[in-house]
Amino acid sequence: MLIRCPNRTDGRRLTLTERRADPRDQRAVLVAPTAAGADYLHSHCQAGAGALAYLISELPADETAALVATTPALRHLHELENEQPAVGHQGPAQRENLFADRPRG
């Protein structure tokens, strides 16, 4: 499968990403953010966080309290993700079976 690296919009070079040779496989190319790309991502994440904070401020107090009550579980999910960095790098077949052995409910 080939994946295009979007570096152009409206004819202007954005230079948000750069291509590097994959040291493990010379047939492959790795795409990484440039400093400008990292800044762009950071600013968009900040904008998204600000928008989410505004929306939360518009919720009634009981719904805000319900969100706050989920904080420990969300932190635990983040910790679990950090313990298993390979999860994001698995193919679709592996992801489909990731939770197959866990009870549903």
C-alpha cells in the first residue's frame, strides 16, 4: 500500500512533515513532523482543548460533576496505554482480537 505525504495545499509547500529512510527497511520511508509541523499540531491541540473547556463550562453542574467523576478512570486508561505502546502499531487483525479474551458487559 502506498500512502501519500501531504506537503502541499493550494500550491504552497507547507513543510509540516519530512521523509526519512527507514533504517530497518530500505524500501520504506518514514514520515515525521518538522519543527513547524510539531508547532502546528500543538497549536491545534491547544485550540481543541480550549473549545472543549468552553463546552464543558456550558454544561449543567450535575453533568460537569459526572465528567469530573470519570477522571480517575480516564487517568487509568492513559496509564494502561503507556504500558502497552505496541497496541497502536498492530495491524487490523491484531486490534480486532485485542479484547477478545475479556468479558463484555
